[in-house]
Amino acid sequence: MSEARFDGRVAVITGAGRGIGREYALLLASKGAKVVVNDPGVGISGENTDSGVASAVVAEITAAGGDAVASTASVATAPGGQAIVNAAIEHYGRIDILIHNAGNNRYAPLTEITYEDFDAVLDVHLRGAFHVLRPAFPLMCDAGYGRIVLTSSIGGLYGNNRIANYAASKAGIIGLSNVAAIEGADHGVLSNVVIPAAITRLADGIDTSSYPPMGPELTAPTAAWLAHESCSVTGEMLVTIGGRVARAFIAETPGVYQPSWSIEEVGRQIDAIRDIRDPWILPVVPSAHVDHITKSFAIAMEGNAHVS
């Protein structure tokens, strides 16, 4: 198998100054990509800035013979997202890869979380994804090529305590990526979600002594493959945690058809409704939305034919 390289490709990576994003930037740059290292250098809660964070990664890349430029604009606003994409166009004339990795968190139980803290996290994770995707996507479509990698989390898949803002953001990113995958399919633009877990500054205060090796470098190859021209999937989710890479997916049970229902009947049938032995797994691309409706309608039509 030949080496996977990114020669001639331009990558924009948000949140690339530290942790997982830094590993993405270093890996892609080492394989020939020109990289926009975006990071305003904020704290975990999204406050304060440090322009030296992005510049340090750029210096590391250039010292190793790579090509990179720093961007300190914030994904939290539409003008910031535009400025990040503009940095790629102004310096390199194109954008081939968009990896949205920027993140923050403000922990609070659902009974106490403030609207300010809810919005502050959505602004970076979910709205931030849109703020960079919206200006980048048409450029990719016009060029006939693009690789989009958005970042979700097991918190977005399964939830957890004290992260309603984070979980809602990460779940929303899955839907956003799916739309980009559907709309980009005819233009050579693939969009997928990476679900990474690693020990970074976000793990401060957590006892990780019993964890397996979970450095951020373990997550980078998965995101890089999704960003590579050889990527063969779109509208999917890849999990990477502690050296394990897996696919996460959404499925439905076949369910139960009846021509009419009562509250009591739903309760009586709940075990059959929840039976997962023969699940529907509908690929986002080319037609999960349509397939869901078509299969559901076919069951209803067949059921009605039997009744009549």
C-alpha cells in the first residue's frame, strides 16, 4: 500500500493549537498538506485568548519543513468562520479539507445550567461547525472536491452528566455532517464525523491513572483518513478511543405495524417495537431519508391490503 499523502492539498483545522487538533495539524503537514492552524488560544470555558498557541504549532510545522499559517479568528461567530476560510484562500488559493475540531465546555447540571453557558458551548461546537462549513462548502462544490470532517463525541451519542450544552452540540453536528454528505455527493465532496477520545486538557481533574494509553496522537490517523482523497465513505461516523477504531451508526428496529393504535396497545407491543434482532441500517448517502419513508410506507400499504 502506498503512503497516504496530502501533497498539494490545503487543510483548515480549527482548534489546532493544542491537544487533538494539534496532532491533526502535525500529521497532515508531515504528509505534505498546507495547513491553516486555527486557534484563538482560549481556555476550556472559552474565555481569554493567546495568539501564541496557533503560532507555536505553525513554527513546529515549518521547522520540520512543512507549510502552515496561523489563524486566530474564533469559530463562534459567522465573521470569524469566514475569516478562517479566507485565510486558506488568501495564503494558498484554495481549500480542500475542513476539519472542525474546536471545542470548549462549561459543566453544569441540567437543573442549574444557564442560558449563557448553553449558548457559549453551542457557539463553538455546533454553530462553529456551521460558521466554517458555510463559506467552505460552496468553494469545495465549485472545485469538485472536498473532505469535511466534523467532530462529535460519545457525549453527543450517549449523553453524560453535567454536559447538556456539549451533548446537544455534538449530537447536532451529526445531522449537519449528514446534510453536507447528501448535498456534496454530486460534487466530489465527502463529509464524515470523527468521534475521538484522548487525554487532553479537557481531562483535567479526572483520575486517568487506570486508563489505557490515550494520547491524542492515537486519534489523528482516523481523522486524517477521513480527510484523505482515498476516503471511501461519506455520511458516516468513526469512533477512535484508546487505539480502537470503530463505526458508530444509527439504526431502527423494523417495528410493529397496526392500522390504528391506542396508548394501551403501544404499551402491550413495546417489546416487539424495541426488538433489535433485524435492524434497519440506512446509509445516509445515497438515500437513507427516502429509504426510511419508502420502507415505512410499504409496510403500511401491505398492512392495509391485508386488512381490506
